[in-house]
Amino acid sequence: MDQLRTKWLVLVFATCMPIAHVIMGLANTAKVSSLWQYLLAMVICLGLVVLLCVDMDSGTIPLKTAWLVVAGVVVMELLVTSVLPLGIHPGYAAWQNGAIQMLLVALAFRGRTSLAWLGMGAFAALDMRASLGHGLSLVDGLALVLTPIMWMVIATAVLMVLGRSRNNIAVYSEQSQKAALRLAWEEAHNIYRAQRLVELQEATRPALEAIACSKLTDEQRRELTFLEAGLRDQMRGRTLVTGGVPDAALAARKRGVKVDLLDDRKAPLPGAIAADVSRKLLEVLAQAQAGTVRVRALPVGEVPTVTFLAFDESADQFETYAEISVPHSEPDR
């Protein structure tokens, strides 16, 4: 929106107004001493209009083009002032004043404010010198340059306001995005928590009702032990408990294997190794017939990323140790 508004400002200042001043200059050709210089300045003005309107989608006008505009403004001023009448106020015969002010304002809106002010300074100095040389009073000479200068002051102020508004919009947009992300995270967290509570209730309520209503058999106690171990895995294992891991861990425990799943990362596993970790964990659990299986995801940044240890103190031959690390090409975040 801001770019579109600036584009229309450039179009208005760089086309309509300079062309209107050219038309007013054509209506006063009788006052000048040489027509070809006068008309050449008009041709240069129209050329500068084209330069200022070319490729406005890119925003800032190219530096070389901006210097051409400044040079064109100076040449216009020299051509017109050299043929103005002596001793009288030129009126609209000095059409270049209004055209130059609009061209330089347009140059400022195209992102070259410093060069626009440089052109304005050169114009003011040349025009004041020409006015005094043509016999005009100091007041008349100042009147011819003060209006263009005031236009540049206004344009600069407008650009400052637009820049500040653009910065404020960017800040507000960033804050809105952060707020939206925070709300989305909180909503997702609430949904996840509610879902986990439902799952926990479905998993534990029958067991709690059985405990409250009757004495438990040894088989029931054994099943509750498995249930408690599975719940502990979900709390302590977190990212390790994926896919078929809960069922594989339950099957291993029923064979008499002690299973410890420890997630010290407190962050998701990198995508490059998540599938490998799950596959290796299922393999280790399936192979274990007794003893202990301990799988640990180390804190972020440590090497290795995940360790697997399986051993049976009653069988010296059965011991498995494996590591999985994040590839060097992918940082562990």
C-alpha cells in the first residue's frame, strides 16, 4: 500500500505538474529572446519526466538516472534564464521554476532525497544569480526560489512521516505475528493437554476403579505395573516414545526385561535421525529376552545424540551398545 501511494505521488508530481508548467511556458514564448533554447529546455523537461516514471516498481531510482535528472535540471535552468527578458518580472515565462521543483520532488519520492536537495541548491543559486543579473530586486529573486524550496521541505517532511509509518507498520506486524504464534502455541498446548488428560483417564480409570472396589490378583497387579511403566515412558521418554515403541516396550517387559527410556533433550529429535532412532529402538527391544534395556537421548548439543544399552547380568555374552549422532551437515538444534 505504501509503495502504491508513493507511485501515485511520483506520477502526479513527475508528469502532470511539469507538463502543465511546460504548457504555461509555451503560452509565454513571446517574452523570450531566443526560442530554440527555450524549446530545448522543454524537451529536456519532458525527457526527465520519462526518466522519473521508468521502472517505478523497483522503488528507488538508479543512481545514474538520479544524477541525469539533477544535471538536466541545471541545464534547464541555464537555458531558460539565459533568454528571459531584462528588467521585468518574467512571470510564467520562467516556467522552469515550477517544473524543476516538481521534478526534484518526484526525485525525492523515488528515494533520492539527498540528490534532490543538491539539485535544489544548484537551482536556487543559479536562479538567484540570474534574477539579480536580469535586474530584479532581491525580494523578487527570493520569491522565485522560495516556493520551490518550500515544496522540497514539504516533500521531505512527508517522506519522513511515511518512513516512520512504514517502520511502525513493520513493528506492529511483527508484534501481531508473535502474538498470533504465542496464542497458537497456547491453544495447541491446551488441546494437547486436554487430549492427554482424556487418554490418561481412559488408561487409568478402569485400574483405579478395580483398586477401589476389590482386592487385586497377582495378574492384575502385574498388569498395573506394566501400565505404570508405560505412563512413566510417556513422561520420561517423550520423543523416544513414537510409533510402535510403546507396544514393543510392553512386550519386552512381559518377557521380564527392564526398560528405561530417558529423554534428556527436552526437544524433538532432528529429522535426519528420528527414523533411525525409532528403528534401532524397536530392534533392541525385540532382541532383548531378559536383563535391562536403557535408551537415552542426550541434551541438545552433546555427542552422541542417542545411546542404546542392552545387557543381561546373568548372561555375559548378551550386551549391546550403539550410538546415533546428528550428521555434521545438519546442526543439532
